Amino acid sequence: MLFPTVEYALFFVCAFTGAWALARRHEGHKVFLLVASWAFYAFWDWRFLPVLVGLSLEAALVAQALELPNSARARRVILSVGVSAVLLTLALFKYLGFGASLVVAALEQLGVSPGSPRLPELALPVGISFFSFHAISLMVDAYRDRIPVRVRVVDALLYVAFFPQLVAGPILRAATFLPTLSTPRDASSIDTPLALQRIALGLFKKVVLAQLLASALVDPVFEAPGEHSSLEVLLGVYGYAAQIFCDFSGYTDMAIGSAALLGYAMPENFDAPYSAKSPQDFWRRWHISLSSWLRDYLFIPLGGSKGTPARTVAALGLTMVLGGLWHGAAWTFVAWGAFHGLGLITHRGWAAWPAVKGLRASAGWGVLARVLTFHFVCAGWVLFRAPSLGSAAEVFTALGRGAGGPVPYWIAGVVVVALLASLISVQALAAARARFSRLPLLAQGVAFALLIVALDALGPRGVAPFIYFQF
């Protein structure tokens, strides 16, 4: 079920009521939330539920085994087996066809014609990449002795399946979330202004901005770039940058708000990403939980920044390519990851060049750096959004064809509003929330209700799935 729907509202009312009714029965509270989370996931397709339960149970048992007094070698073996099982499951559902096509292509280059492989048709479970990363985090954090409490099966299962973040993040860390499950929730600690602000903001981003951008601009441009003028295509590229931010950060906002009403804190996932001054700064602001996960569980184990320059470059490039492949089994995602990896590597070398030290310290450089970084990111979004590399090439070609006719002002206005929304920092949200919290609780509720009515009137009919649900 989608967040901005009546079905989710009814589900959440039941989950909220049941969870707080059992707040004093700590174990019952957690079991109730776990069952509710599984029901939430089964609503999409009950056939995928065994995958979720199986991966999370396997991760829980491996984490418990890693807490036992074993030798270092035995712990490495246990971790390797546990992580491999998760990665193999992910590969089976997500990368089987892509991997088979690579094998066929390699054999054809060697003069062998194996024909089209007959593979089982496996539907992709919703959110499998996200709950796989949670399972890996649980096992690795247990291996590194970073979880300050004992891993209990129910807690581990709930950590992986907690419904607000289940299908599209933010990616939680076992080391920080499991300790919150060791103490009962206190209803007096609910941050109501935070919850109302984030749910309302998320609805506005998704239901109004992202939906309008997708239907009126982005989808038509990317489906047939050759039929649009270069100005329309350029606005379509900007529009997709705005759409994917509003779509994904809107989901995150609603997830944070839902979790807050249940008494749980979730990490921020976006912090004014299009105000970034460099590719590295962008990844500190965009999908923060993923970029930090890739840094801690992939880039640093590969050598990070502490090895030789060549090893650092290789680790950075491999991390970004794998990060791109994590988004989907297609060459467009591989190219997108490689594009960002190349950008990070190039900027790293350029920033270390003594000759540009004065330039980077100049007053005007901050503005120019933001403009350059934004357009670098937009170029990458073309690879991310296009259905194929050929389609991406068509978009880039269309950008140089000529200005063409005018674009409706209201569409350009929506793009501008959505991009301005991407410049709102976490600090600005906190300041607005502090002012809102000074209002009486009744006034807060009335304001929230009026906003929901306005959003329903402004938004187009129907709600499309979130972009990141496919990952």
C-alpha cells in the first residue's frame, strides 16, 4: 500500500492504536509491530513475505552466532556465509537475467553461440535491496561488536521489517536501532510537530509536485525526446531532478513522520542536496543513509582513503559502480554509478591541486561550484531515468537541436517550486517546526487537516508508486 492513500491511513490508525495500547507490555508491543509490518508488506504481494522473513531470520541467527565466544577465523566464516546468503538471494531475484546476458555476450565474443538462456521468471520483491542492506548491516555490526545490546530474534526481525522504512528506506543501522527496541516507548515523548510537519511536507512533495512533474513534463520528454524542442528537453531534465527529489524525499518525510508517531526516531536522508558545491558534497546530502552505508560497509573495507592514491581511486570507482548496480540490473544504472565515480575521482584530484587553491577560496566560487555540481548531477539523472543508453543519448542529442517553442509557464513554475524545495535544509525544517510547535495542539491539528484537504484538491487523481519502490 502507498503512503498517500486511504488504505495506508486506515492501516496506520490500526497500527498506531495497537502499538500504544501495548506500550506497557514491551514484548507484546514489539510483536504487534512486527506482525503489522509483515501485514503491510504482504499487502503488496503475500508471495514475497517468505523472502523478507527468511532473510531477516537468517540475519538474526547469524548475528546471534557472532555474539558467541568463537575464534576470529570462525567468526569470519560465519559472517561470510551469512552475507553470501543474502547477496545470493538478492542476485537471484534482481540480477539473474542481467548476469545471464553478460555471460551470453562474453561467450559470443569468444565465438560461441549459446542462444537465449531459459531462465525462471522471478518477480522482483518490493524493497528487496533495502531490507537486504538491513540484514547485512545487522550481521556486520554484530561482527564488529558495535551493537551495545544483545541481539534478540524479535528485535532483529522488527529492525529489518519495520514498516515505515521497509520498502524504500531510510536505511537504518542495527547498532543504533536495536538499542531503541530495548526500552519501552513513552507516549509523552511523541514529537507531534515533527510528525505533522514531515507527513504534510511529504504529501505535498509527492502528491502535488512529483505527480505533476511526471505526468505533465518528465514522462512525455523521456518517452520521446526527439519530438520535443531542446528547451522542453532541458526543462524535462531539470524536471526529473526535481521529481526524483520530491518523490524520494517525500517518501522519507512520511516515513520519518509515521515512525515519530510510533515513538521511533529515523535518520535524515536528505539535506538540501542541490545546494551541494561538489560531487562529494552532493553525496553527503543525497540519500544520506545509502551513501554512508556504502562508505562504511564497502568503500572503507576496500581500503578507503588510507591506502595508496591508486587504491583509493579504485575503491571509490568500484563503490560507485556497485552503488549504481544496486539501483537496478541495467547498463544505465552501471553508467550512472560510473559517471558519479568518475566525478568524485576527478574532483578529488582537482581539489588537491595547489594551483586552484586561490580560486576555490574566492567569493564567487561557491555560486559557480553549486551551478556546476547541479548540472553534473542532472546529466547523471539522464542516465538514471532513461530506459536505455540509446535513449539517454537521444536526450543529450535533443539538448543541442535548437531552442524551439515556448514552454507553459505553469510547468516551469512547478519545476522552480520543486527545486526550491530541494534547497530547504534540515536546520530550516527544524526552525519552522519550532515555530509550529508553539501553537496549541488543537490549532496544529486543524492546520494539518486543512492542508490535507488542500493537497487533495491540488494533486492529480491517483497516486503513482514511488520511484525507489523498484529498488
